[in-house]
Amino acid sequence: MLTRVLKNAGGIAFTLLLTGQAQATELLNSSYDVSRELFAALNAPYQQQWDAQHHGDKLTIRQSHAGSSKQALAILQGLKADVVTYNQVTDVQILHDRGGLIPADWQQRLPNNSSPFYSTMAFLVRKGNPKNIHDWRDLVKSDVKLIFPNPKTSGNGRYTWLAAWGAAAKENGNDPAKTEALMTQFLKNVAVFDTGGRGATTTFVERKLGDVLISFESEVNNIRNQYEKEGFEVIVPKTNILAEFPVTWIDKNVKANHTESAAKSYLNYLYSPQAQEIITHYYYRVNNPALMAQQKDRFPQIDLFRVEEIFGGWPQVMKTHFASGGELDKLLAAGRQ
């Protein structure tokens, strides 16, 4: 009998008992808030593949979901996740910087900076687009109410903030005063700051608050399809940000859990043709030109900029925009005056 005690992101412990002669391997994947459906679709075929290749060794993959920063903090506090699949580099990097749980070169261990897929930001608006929303500038109209997650707790929210800032800076010739003025109004228009992307979706769709939900392109498309009767419409702004989705195994944990081989195999599977096709079906973009060409009707042509191009990299971003007293705090305070 195999007994293993796990803790979820909220710190609640649960015990799994496995009996019988067969071996059992289990992985805990700590992921971001709106990835539930994606990994439900990915895990089932991978488990079948594993079981066929490892006779007598049954694989169980368990998921933990919340805002990516909250998830990273849970691991630093002791959550024994085997792998992480996050939506922002800093939430993986902190596992090295503050916990020593992964090596400094973790991004070089898998292709495309350890990002098997990527996305960008998009808008979900109500039927008929009554507020006539088409681009970032339309979000600062005085009568528009916005819903997106808090950049302090969510990678989704940080990408939203940076995409809006970068688009404003490009439009006004990188004039700091004009950009700050636009972003102050942008913040004034926020109706609700949820802690994660799925909470923001619930606020917009079920509580029916706000005129525009800003989230990953994948999330808004899947929500539009799920709630077809609502007549939601998706807008993908032409100027937008490249949102990488980094993954890694947690070296310290996989050694303790004796899951290193399974964890590496699982993450490599995300780059396989089968997984990449599943990923595009959930409106995530992949670094496979042929597959993207086949799916071109799902993905509008847009001009993507990198965080490094506009902001100088994630360490600088976190210090300038999201640290206590940074641009986010400063402009929130300005908007209340």
C-alpha cells in the first residue's frame, strides 16, 4: 500500500491510499487559475500513453489551480508539487530565487524558454458590443467598466496591465505623462479586481458585472463557446503582448517524491504533436508554424511585443510596476484623488 499526504494551494491536507500489487505513480501539477479545462484534456491521453508504456505502473495526475503567484507561494510554503505549469516567468523564477527548489538555468531545460505554448490578451464583450469596444484605447472611455484580475496576485492581471501600458506607449510615442494619464483612467474604469482569472470570468459572466472582461485569448474564446446563448463577442487587439506559459519540474520535490522520470516525461509530452494540437483547440498558440497555419481561423494576425522590448525584462517590471509604491500603486492612488 502506498500512502502520500498532499496539500492543496489552500493548505488543506488530503491523503491518498493506493492498494494492490501494481505500482502507482502520481504527479501533482500546480497550475494557473484558468487552465483547468486545458489540463483535463491533456492529462487523460497522457495517462493512457504512460499506462501502455509502463505495464503495472498506473499514473495519476492531480491538479491544483489558483492565481499563479498564489500557487508559487504555496510551493514555497511546502506544497509538494512535482511540476508547475504557470503563465508567467517570475512565478517560476521565484522558486529558484527564494526557495532554491529549481536551478538557475531552468528555462534552458525545455524548448522555447520552457514554454510549450503561449497566448496574448483579449476582450470579451456583451452581445452586440454595446460599448463599441475594438482596441485598448476604447477601454478608457468614461462609461466603460472593466473586469480583470488583480496584477498583484495574478499573472493574467500583470499581462493585462503590461499589454495596456505597452499599447498606450506605442500609440503616443512613448510619452510617459500621456501613458500614465491613460493608465490612471484605465484603473478608474475597473469595476472588480478578482484575485485570479477564473474569478474574473465568474464576475463578468455569472454576476453580470462590467462591460469588458480582459483575459487570455484562450479564456475568452472558451467562455464565448461555453456560453453561446449569451452572444458574447471576442476582440483581440492588434497591438498586444506575448504571454509565455513556462513549465518546469521541481527538482527538490521530484527527488523526494521519486517522480523525476514521470515529471520530465509529462512536461516533454506537452511539446508532442498530439498535445500541441489539443492545446490549439483551447485557443492557445504554439511554436509550430504548420499547425498554426492549419488553425489560422482561430488566431487573428496581431503585432506581439515582448516584455523585454518595452519594459526591460521581468525583474525590472516587478520592481517598477508591481512592487509596493510602484506604478500600479501610484496610479491607483492618483485615480482616487
